[in-house]
Amino acid sequence: MEITELGIETIVASSIRLGTIQTLSQLGMLPEMVTKKQAEILYSKRLITEWRSKGWITGYPSKNEQRAGIYFKRSELETASLMLDMNNSLKPNQIKQLINHG
């Protein structure tokens, strides 16, 4: 089955976004750690819950004992977002085709 141009464009655009965010994080221009509340605002509470249940992201405990909470790595959140974009724009057999031929 052929992969559509729109599917490829979606993957490329999401990959560029992911690379940009990772670069900014590594340069210290964008914090890598995101609070649970920030993540829920950026991506939605439903998606954060879904991604955690699928094992796409991991919640890390706060190192500050005064503020109990969970943090997420921005790189994991963006990777989960890219995976979601791929799942929405490509059929599962197309994803396998990309993995096997990529």
C-alpha cells in the first residue's frame, strides 16, 4: 500500500518540530522538564493520561520535597506527540512499512 503525500508531509513536519524542540532544550533555551500541569495545558489531560498508560511517557518525581509532583521530559512528550501524529495520518501497516524500509 502506498503512503500518501499528506502522510509523509505530516511526519516530516512533526519531525522538524521535534528536532527543533530538542535542539532548543539542549541549548538551554527551553526547559527539558515540564510539570504535570504544564504538560496537561500543552497537550491535554486526556493525552497525558493516554500516553502514560501506553508507556510512551514517564512521570518523574519532583526532587523538591516541599512540592510533591510529577515532571515529564519535554523530549518524551514531543516524541509521543509525533507518534500520535503518525498513528492519525498513517495506517498501522504503513507504519510497519516505514519501519521495515526506513
